[in-house]
Amino acid sequence: MSRNKFLTEDLELQKIREAEQQLLLLEQECAEIPKKLALQQKEQQCTMPPLAEIEDRKRRIAHDQMVSRGEVANILRDQNRSLLLMVLFASASASLIWWGIKLIQG
């Protein structure tokens, strides 16, 4: 019986040691969590922004490079010239229609 008692005590002692080892491993893992979190935050800060933002930035940069003050002035001048031509065309068409109606009436 004493041999069985020693065996059970040895088994219990071994279980306790295994549980202690597991607790030590868990403690080490928990001690590393703040380091891992800090590393993840640093990686997130260093990573590139989402692709949508990258495309918007590229588009904005390309637009800024393409459009200078002189180009804006040229575009406005061309638009004003086109508007003037359209008004002249509309007035000429209206006057031709009016002239045609007057001719038909007598």
C-alpha cells in the first residue's frame, strides 16, 4: 500500500508541476502581450493608407500638376469665347426665323 501511496503522490506531484509549467508559460505570454500590442500599433502607423486614399491623392496630385494659373485662365477664356459664339448663333438663328416669318406673312 505504501508503494501505491507513493505512486499516487508522484502522479499528483507531476500533475502539479505540469500545471505550474503551464501557468508559467501563460504568465510569459501575458507579459509579452503589451510588447506585441505596441509593435502592432507601430506597424499600423507605418503601413500605407487604403487604396482609395492612394488613388485620390494621385488624382489630386495629377490635377494640381496639370492645372496651373495660366491653364485656368486659358480654359476660362475658351469657355467665354464659346459662350459668346453660342449666343451669337442663337441670335442669328432667331433673326433668320423672324425674317422668314415676316417674308411669309407678306
